[in-house]
Amino acid sequence: MNKFINKIKDLLRKIGVKNIPINKYYVTILVFLVVTFCIGDSTLKKRYAYNLEINRLQNEIEYYKKQKEENTEKLYSLKSDNESLEKYAREQFHMTKPDEDLFIIIP
């Protein structure tokens, strides 16, 4: 362990950092932090990516909840009102009454 600490001290001296106390406890804590946050399944990069994915999925859930509410309202209006059912059939399926002509204009 002392050889490893001496190598770290020599490396820091070459870089230009001086007067930093280095002992086996600091090295152990540093290794623990590196392993915990930078190596393995729970790295900071992966956690950030997971948080982005969670936010995207939550936004998607909100979108589909709004769509569900709108579709529920449309379904209720179609079930309860014959005029809205007729309007929907005419607009979506181009249905006509027997004595009507239908002209479709494509922009």
C-alpha cells in the first residue's frame, strides 16, 4: 500500500500539486467514491439517462391521459346524441343520405 501511495505522491509532484496529505484512508475513500459513482451499474451517466427516460415516459403518460379524456367525451357525445353521431359519420366516413351528392376537395 505504501508503494501505491508513494506513486500517487510522485505523480502529483510531476503535475505540480504540492502539500496534499495522502494516506491510506484518503486513497480508500477515493477508490470507494470512484467505484460507487463511476464504475458499475449505477454510474452518474446512467442515472442521468434513467432520469431523462423517466421524465419522457411521465410526459407520455400525461399525453395519453389527455387523449383518453378527450376520446371518452367524444364517445359519450356519440352515444347520447344522434346528431353528433351523424356529423361524425359524415366527416370521417364520407357517408351521405340517399338523395345527396358528395364532393371531396383535396387541397
